[in-house]
Amino acid sequence: MATTLRRLAERAENKPAPDVYGDGALIEDFEDAIATLLGKPAALFLPSGTLAQSLALRTHCDKRNTTTVGLHPTSHLVLHEQDGYRKLWGLDGQLLGHPDRVLTYADLQTQAPDELAALVLELPMREIGGQLPEWEDLLAQAEWARRHDIAVHIDGARLWHCPAYYQQSLAGIGALADSVYVSLYKDIGGIAGAVLAGETDFIAEAKIWSRRAGGNLVSFYPYILAAEQGFEDNLSSISDAVDYARELGPMLAYLAGVRVNPATPQTAMFHLHIEVARNRLIQAVDEYAAEHDVIVLPKPRAVDEHGNSICEISVGRSTMEHPPGFWLAHLRAALAIDASGEAS
């Protein structure tokens, strides 16, 4: 933490004055840069993705005079926000698609109700291991929404992964949507914060909702400086991380009792389903780290329907300091668990 703050203090030396309630060159230049990166005319810095997405959907709903939005069953709004989009923002959610696979154009054709204000497309989809729809299907989904006057909103918390898979620029992907949210700490490494991008009138309305919701803080400059530093440090390496994950995932799939989801990673993240009970896996990983000073897995984030532990592997610069074989060897050793579930 101290090292981070020292770097930010050095970065601040030649910067303009702090932003004040969203105004000032520091924040406005940053918002313009992200808007350009995403191919949109305007952008708004917000303290969290939860706020960014909720006010985006409320803005789309107000424009279309309906409160229903289309959501995948694994959407962050459905699973991790305590029903905020309904309780606080007065919206209704229509679940579309199957929780174990990506949303498809066929799902929209067969499941979507007559009236939707907006369709949320998470790119990539975290809960199923960072999977993505194929590009042609994604184009069909966006075109379907436009034909029905439905706004497309991209939940792009990890959108930075997608250009490597789609062989499209961030702006090219953003062109499919009316609004795009991106996180400034996931993969980028900022302290906190998010950016919402879209048309100028949309962002103007979003600013009003941000003020209403208490999101327009007096200053954001520490978060802006940290995000700028994060982009310089990390953005250019994410495509390499995707390539690394695509090599590492299939290697780990050869380990007994391990399934990789998806079988070939599409982004710089994937899930391991491991045939070891959650508490026993945590114990094995902790014991291995204490002995070898290598943390081979994060703590399981969930347990699947078969009782297997699900660990999320997220590849970044620190992971890539070692070749994939390094992680394969250490994980094989750490998972030396016999059939009774005890370390062998």
C-alpha cells in the first residue's frame, strides 16, 4: 500500500489541480481518453461498477418508458448486488439463456419478452470461466436488439480480455453497444472505480443519476491517478495473458481430478473444478505455500453440483513471470491427495 501511494504521489507532481465534483482537466481528460478507447463520444467516471451499471440501465429504461431489462442468470446484477437493480432502481429483470453457457442469439429469439428496455451482455462471462459468445453470434444479438429498439449494454468489467479473442479493437467491440461499463481495478490494477461510456446525451443523463445516487463525490483524483498508472503498467500485457492462459489451461486439464472450464480458455481467466472438498483443498494449498513459498491456487470461490471446488485462475503479469510448466508442476505436487481426501 505504501509503495502504491508513493508512486501516485510522484505521478501527481506534474498533474493539474484535483477534480471537484466531476469537473477539472484531470478527470475530464481521463474520461475522454477512455471514451476514445471504447469508441464512444463521452464517458463518466464512477466509484463502482455496481453504480455504473444500475444507472445505465435506469437511463435506458427511462428513455423507452419500460422497466424490464434482459439479464443472463449469472449476471453480476442477479448474483452479487443484493437485488439492487430491483430494490433501489425500480427495474425488473427477465432472465435469458442457460446458467451454464453463454447467451446466444437463439436464446433471444425464443426467450425474450415483447418489451425490453435493455439487454445486458457480459463480456467475458466470469461465472462460467470467462467464456465469450462467438463474434458472429454476438453481432446477431446486437442486431436483434436494434431491430427491436432495445438498448445494448456491455458489462465489460473484464472487457480488456476480449480484443485478443475476437481480433477486434475495444472500439470495435464497443460499437455493438449503446453503453459500455469497464472496471478500473480488475486487470488494470487501479485502486477502485469504473467508467461508463456512451452517447453524449446518455452520459449527461447518467451524470444526473449519479448525483441522485450519491456517486458524484467531491474528488476522485487518487483513483484517477491509480487508474492511469494501471493502464500504463498492465493494459499492454493483457493480450499476452490471454495467450498464456490458453496454453496453461489445457496443461492443467491433464491432472487427475481436475476439469478446466472452458476446456480451452478464451480469456486471461478460467475455472478449475477440482475433485477435492473445499476445506481440504484450502488446507492443502496453505500447507504447500508454507513449505514451498508458492501459492498454487486462490481459495475456492464456489462448489459445483458435484461437490467439486471451483477455483478461478486469473492470469496477470506475476503469473507470467514463470512458464506454464512451473504452475503445472507445483499444482500437481500440491494436489497429491489420495482417494480418501487426505494428503498422500
